[in-house]
Amino acid sequence: MREIFPAAPTDRRDRRLATGFLVLAALTFCLIDLGALVRAFDAGLACPDWPLCYGEVVPPFDLKVAFEWGHRAFAGSISLGLLALSAMGWSRRALRSRLIFAWALLLTQVVFGGLTVLLLLAPWTVAVHLILGNSFCLTLLWIGLDCREGLSGARLSSGPALPVGVPVLAGLCALVVALQMVLGGWVSSHYAGLACADFPTCDGEAFVPTLVGPVGMQVLHRLNGVLLFCLMGGLAWRARGTGRPGRLAAWAFGLVGIQIGVGAANVIFRLPVAVTGLHSALATAIVLATALIVRDALRARQQVSEPLMSTRIVEAQ
């Protein structure tokens, strides 16, 4: 089976850094899903203070406290992992700006984690916390792939040229995915997951009974999901046969379809914890897959533009 992410010939240090960042991205993916389970178990305020829990580093545990404290401890271990990788990679000048960006995201995420508790799960803090978590996971994955494919100057062999329209479609999908992430955080933070009690209609009669209030939040989330499904289908069709971008687009299209089914199950079965956790995991997977398609489109465009630029310089001389 072909690798989705084939390795370029890199030096040993780049390979170690790549492995470290990719593992850290996978752990962050798990942390995001654990955060969704914390919310599904209504454990977001199981530790009513921050950064301690009931004034202690290790408090007495019940199920809810274990979820919330475990989420914090897991996040702390990822911070230590990034610190270790930063120490390993700081001497690589090409890596420094990426590390600074990752740390900026992480520190902002820590602040919003604290605000989420101190402001008693204010909806805007919950939504921003979710968005920052996904952004941090994506950043770690992007850095890991950069280390694997390009920091040492090595380049992947170019695949088939991307058809006209693929970069534009990829950008549109990325914008709609970003909006869907915001809408999902909005729905979750306002406890609007069951504002529409039926599926695919909202109230057994209308698909769009209103666009205001909790029902409006849920309706907009559904409509944007349908838009994403259509755009991602178009991208998968247009990018077919283009190597890795085409495979990623096909995966993303399949994930969006599964996500719609899981979203329906969330409503039909009244937000069971397991389905809620799966819904969150799929959402992050869609974010990552879409961003990687955009990354490949940008790299393909760069590989096309560099020879053209070199030709123009030669002609000018």
C-alpha cells in the first residue's frame, strides 16, 4: 500500500524531529477528543479552580474530576514534549519561526483553558479553546511533515500537475471547514446539540424553521455541513489521479460523509457520550486532512513557480 506521506531523503536529526512532531500531533489529537469527552460527561467544572484543582496539585478523584484533571495533566505532558522538541530543533534556523508560532498557539491555549474554568464555561471561551486546540494540532502536524520533507533541502518527487481549479476548491473547502469548526464550537458551547430534535428536518416538518437562537445555530451548522460535503465531493472529483492531493481529498470527502451520519446519530440517540467523542474526533480529522490538501496545493504551486522564476532571471541576464 502506498504511503500517503512518503518520506524524502533527510538527515538523521530531521527524521528524529519529524517523528517527534508527528507523535506529538497524534497525542494532541487524542487530547482534543478527551476534551470533548470532558464536556460530554459535564465535567468541565469538576475542578472549580485553575491551575490547581480544589487547591491541590493532585486532588481526590471521582469520575468527573478524573476526566478534568486527566485532561490538564495530558495537556501538561504535551507542553513538555514541545519543550523537548524545541530544544532539539532550535539550532535549525528554518525551524525557529515555526516553533515560535507553535509556542504562541500553545500559550494562548493555556490562557483560554484557564479562562474557560474561571469564567464558568462562558460560550466564547469554550469555542475559542476548541479552535485553538485544532490549530495547535495542525501546526504540529505541519511542522512534522516539513521536517520529514523539506527542512534539509530535500524535495519530494513531483506528481501529476494539479488540474485547474483544485487550489481554489481546496481554499474554499478550508474556509468552509473553518466556519464549520466555529459553528460546531458555537453549538457545543450553547448546549444547542439537541435544539433540533429530528433529522434531517429540524422539527419533523421544516429543514430551516428559523435562523435565530439555539435552533438557528443548529440549522446553520447543518447547512454548512451540506455545503462542505458538496465542495469536498467536487474537490475529490477534480483532484482524482493527482497522487497525494487526490488521495487526501478522497479521504476528506469520505470523512465528511461519515461525519454527517455521526451527527445524525447524535440527534437520534440524544447525544450519547461515545458518539459525541467520535463526532469530535472526525471533526479534527477533517480539519487536518483539508489543511494538508491546501499544503500540497501550495507546494505544487511553489514547485511550478520556481522554474519559471529561474527562467525569467536567466532571460533577464
